[in-house]
Amino acid sequence: MRRVLLLAHTGRDESVRFAVDFARDLQREDVGVAVPRADLEVFAAAGLVDAATFDDDRDGVELAVVFGGDGTILRAAEACRGTQVPVLGVNLGHVGFLAEADSDDVGEVVRGVVDRSYTVEERLTVDVTVTVGGEVVATNWALNEASVEKAARERMLEVVVEIDDRPVSRWGCDGVVCATPTGSTAYNFSAGGPIVWPEVSALLLVPNSAHALFARPLVVSPDSTLAIEVVGETTTGVLWCDGRRAADLPFGARVEVTRGVEPVRLARLTPGPFADRLVRKFELPVDGWRGAAARRLRGVGD
């Protein structure tokens, strides 16, 4: 039986309601649904019946559909890791850069799932290793970013940054963000890093509030190894991966970030230029544009 994994922001009634209505539409088309075990009670209380538990039975699950914001989509990517199941987001949050559709498009999402008319993109991830005294104490991964942050609000974090086994700079800072192109519109953007088109293979390193003359964002090869060492004896740090998974960083900790072995697969209903998504999500002003495409849309020759 065909199945779709269903996730929602379970803390918002609207998200759960949209997800349950969507599930019923799929079931009428003979497409079953599965939900995470942790969400089963919430969905059942909202009226969802005949749902499998994804943790126990993943057979036939071909797609994950997510109702919520980017945080819920990141949760879905985490749930689908190791399964090859692509993720399709329906934005019920704010910007929702990872989402493919909005709440008004649910009917199109149903049709796209039933007809399998979506395409799948693979997005670069990062793998993260934390060592202390040469011993590995934590490993993790991220779709958007791995960020090294200060643990105490009143103290700066002292770090030395290394790229491909060579030291680059030492900073007193609030933290360092190591982002993917997908994550360039997330924490990287807030920290002053560049926006990078998703199809570009690269790693980004952005100091956050660094007290230094040279504190510019860096864009490096996807095959590079980024390393951040905690060197200030009076400060400690915290590693956050996608803002969801954390590890403490004592003095002497070393964080290495490399291209991830396993990409995240995102489903697209209507592939289009990333520039259009950028303008739509950030509500960028483009009045007065007179490009060739604009003239074609108005029916005016080049």
C-alpha cells in the first residue's frame, strides 16, 4: 500500500487540523498515512483514523508531507534520515523558506502526491565531529547549519578558525556559523552571511559579532574541512545543529565540519527560479523591473 508520512507542528491546532484534513483526502484516494509515534495521540484526538506508526512500519512510505514552519520541516528531515524519503513542506509558519507550498495550495499538494507529479532535489548537508583532547565526544549533522555559540551571555567566546588544516583567524565573538547553501537564508542570513543559490556546492563560515578587524563571511569548497577550536580559558561554548541538537564545548574542544555523506531530499511541486522564491519569501521590492522576461509577460517584443 502506498503511504505518506505526515508531520505537523503539534503545538498549533491549525497545523494539526490541516494535516488531518489532508490525510483524509489522501485516504479517499487509497493512499495511506503514517505518523511518528510521538504524534499519534494528538492526531487521533483530532480525528485521524487508520494511521500507521512510522517508527514501527516504514514499508511503502514514499514521501513525508509537513504542515508547519521550517522548524517542523527540519524535524521531518531528521525523522527521514537514512530512509531516502523526500520531504515536502506546507508552510503554516512565517517565512517558511524550506516549504514548497502554502496553506492555500493544499488541494494541489494532494493532487501532486496522488499523481506523483513532484520532483526531488538533493540538498547538501554537513557532518559534524566534536573532539576534546583528541577523543571524539560527539558526532552530528545538519541541513541548515552547525553553529558554535558562547555558553555564557556575559562572556565572549574565544575561538581559532581553521580551514583545510591551516589557521585563518582568531576571534572573540558570540559564535561562528557553518552553513550550507540551503541554510544561507536561515541563521547564516541573520549573522550577515551571503545568500547562496541551493544548487551551488559550497560551505559557508560566518563569524557572529566578532571583535576583529577581519571578520568577513567565507565561502569555501564543499570538500573543505572547517574547524573551530575553543581557546579562551574562561569561556565555554555550545554546538547547535539546525537549532535542534546540542553538545557542550569545554575549553580545548575542537569542532570539525565537513560535507555530509547523506543529503536531504526535498520534494518540489512547481520547480522554478530560486530568485522568484527569494522575492516571494522576503517580499523584496521589484517594481520597475524591465527585464526580457518582464517584457514577454506583458506581450512586448525584446
